[in-house]
Amino acid sequence: MSSRIKLLFKYYVTLLIRNLLKIFWIIPIKNKEFLFLSFDGKQYSDSPKYISEYLQENVDGLEFTWAFNEIGKYDYLLNKGFKLIDRKSLLFIITCTNVKYIVTNNYIPSYMPIRKSQILLNTWHGGSPLKTVGFMESNPDPYNVFYYKLQNDRYTAFLSSSVFVTEGVLMDSFHYYGQVLPYGMPRNSILFTDHEDVINKVYNYFNLSRSPNSKIIIYAPTFRGSADEGFFLPQEQQLDIDGLLDILEGIAEDHYYFLFRAHHAMADSISSNKAIIATDYPDMQELLCAADILITDYSSCMGDMALMKKPVFLYTPDLEDYLSSRGFYWDIYSLPFPIAKTNSSFFDVIKAFDVSEYEAGVQAYLDRLGSYESADSTQKAVEWILNQK
């Protein structure tokens, strides 16, 4: 069977399953019920989290359900008044087909039938992306033509964080030409507000001692390979954490805590007795609030951190390989974030960092994106949802 025939077969089987599942449409729509998913049931996080909490705190008479792959990890949400369901269960399919509102930060399964009277909002999760996605990747998946055809006509709207995301990601990369809401990302509202309580929360979670001289470094690299089998850098290319901490503590009389957070699609982790593993911490935005420095490579978290004008550094030892296999929307050297491909050159950019020059570059970068981010992004998204009938 040729690859083209295999793709067509997969496409039509998906359509068949979708039509068969419409049997559940006999169940009346629950007009007051929401279903939330974050990263396909892997987390309680991101914009769906902030939307669900805002709704719960400010609107009466609604019901909220969260779908997870591992329900037991999120039992504490029952105390918040949320219902929990297994993302891999029949109940998930039934719920998807009869709740009025579905909020997700990723695509929902292609086989899932969505009624025209349902409201399906995709908040997306790549705030200010560098690495290409969808049709814009250097080596796009041949199934993309069918995948996005199955996906795009089901969404009531997408949230967008910037002019660039609307045009370069949603339109060019996903071929989505439906309704786009220029409200910014609800997950980033917290970055524009006083979040002293969040900083204390992070320190307490990791049992860290906070003082005027204590600082947090977050290292949050993205994954390599496929989203199903993501991996990390080989040992010989990994960041020299001990050397980095020696450099930073030699510049100022501060004590640094080094937190490592793996991408949700990344199976591997870092090996260092100086690294505190923060991968399972439920909210990246809270980590960014508490962090004084972010180190990443090609992750869109760089744009989130930049909203607070905090230092962001890019450590990219596999730059050429990654660029050829994935591709970038921007020339990485045009970004305001200092970049290095080796440990020694990375230490040099740390030593040469200029705060004023950096902050000016970040503002120019946000202007170039046409950023929509603001403190009231969550409120705007919720108001739109509640106005849909």
C-alpha cells in the first residue's frame, strides 16, 4: 500500500469513527457545563487552568469538568469543586459530545464529533514561537493536509497572543482562517500583576530558603524528535550547571537555586546533583514568576519571560541540526536573548550581559510580534465565552 493510500485510509477511518460517535448526540447538551483539557490531559495548567479558575471564582451556576490521563494525581481539584474524568475513557467521549463549552490549549482528538451548537475554544500554548509548526516545519508530516482538514472547521475560535501568531502560526502554519480572538494568553495575565504570593508558593513547594540574596534559575529546554517520543540533549552537549553557578555567584554575592523543567513531550531529564527537578510542578507561569533567570533553547517560554523583562539566555549546542530538522520563524540571532552554542561561550555571554541593552531589545521584539498580552487577557476570554449562545 502506497503512503498516499495509507494517509487516505487513516483519514477516512477517522471520519467513519467520528460519524459513528455521533450516536451520543442523542444526549441533550448541558448548557451550563465546561470541559477543560491542558496538553491532552497531561497537566492542570496553562490558559485552560486560568480560565477555569476565573469562571469558578466569578460566575455562579456553572459546572466544571477536567479530563486527565492520570486522575489520581489531581484529586486535590475535587476540593475546588471540579469534576475529574479519565481522558482515555468512554465517559470522556460522552462528555465531549454533550457539554456546551470545551476549552483546550491543544487540538482535541480528530475522531471526536463536535456539534455546531457547542463552543470549542482553543487557547493554543505557543505564545511567541520560534520553532516552526504544522505546514511551516522544514519537514512537515505528510498527514498534515488531512489532520488540519479534520481539525479546523470544528473550532469556534482560537485565542491569539500577537499579530504574528494570528498570521504566521494560525493562518500560515495551521491553515486556520476562522475566528481569532486578539486577547493575549490567559496564562500570562499573572505575569503583569503583583505575584509575591506566587513566588513564596514556589519557594515553599521546593523547600527553598528565600532571602534578599536568593535567586532562582529555570532551565526549560524544548524537546527533540517527535511529540510522541521527545528526547533531550546527549550528555556531552548538556549545560555545565556547576560551571554556570560558579560564574553567577562570582558576579554577585547571591545564592542561586537551579530548577530544571522538561518539556511535556520530553522523556529524558538532566543528570546533575545541583539541579532541582521541576518538571512535575503544575504551572510553568508560576515558575516564571519566581524565576530571576530563564535558560532555554527554542521554547516559546522565552517570550513569556520577556513580558516581565527578566533575563533570558539561549543555550543551543545543536542549533544547526535543530534548524535543519525543524526550522524557525525568525532568525534566532535577531532575537534579544543572548545565545551560545558551547558552555564556554555561554559563560561569556553571561558575564557580558547588559540589562539596559537587553530591556530595549525585548521591547523591540514585543513590538515586532504585535503582542496582545495584558493583565486582563483572562477576563476578556471569559467575557467572550459567556457571550456565546
